[in-house]
Amino acid sequence: MAKAHFYVTFIGVNLTFFPQHFLGLAGMPRRYSDYPDMFTAWNLVSSFGAVVRFIGVCMFIRIVVEALRVRRRVVAGDALRRTLKASTTILINIHTPINLTTAPKEDTKFQAVNISG
């Protein structure tokens, strides 16, 4: 069902937005509510693509609802615990330098100046 959802959504998105490219090349301005008659064919293809996309969204919602209702076990749930990073016991912070130097307590070059008067 997930593969079918992918292909239906893929086809729907391409049918919706790819004709818009040809409409733009033919001189159709964007965001018009009424298409001239010469653009009717591309408008129908784009509208059909929107319907196909809606079917893909409905399939996705059905997949999510079924997954929440059935609550199957995760097949690869412990895959993240078997990685090299997770199995390392020594934590190394790469952003902290090894040799930390301390600044001098008093800097004799700069002195506070009272500018308030």
C-alpha cells in the first residue's frame, strides 16, 4: 500500500505542476482564476493531477490510521542501538579542545575608564 501511495502521489504531483510549466511558456500569467480557452487542455490535465494527488493523500491517511489501529511491532526497532556510535562507552566532545588555557586574571594593558563624567 505504501508503494502504491508513493506512485500515486508522484504521478499526481507531476500531473498537477508539470503542465503549469507549459502554461507559463505559452504566456499564461500565474494566479488567474479563469483560463482562456486556448489553455483549457493543460488546465484539465492539471486539475486531473490535483484529483490524483487527493487520492494519494487519502491513501496516506488510510495508511496512518491503519498503522495506529493495528500497532504492529517495529521490525528494525533496535537497529539504532547496534550502531558504532551507540556502542561506544567513551564520549568525546569534538568541539571542546583538549588543552584548555586559562586567561590571565588581570590584564595590565587595559584599564577601566569612567566616561559618565
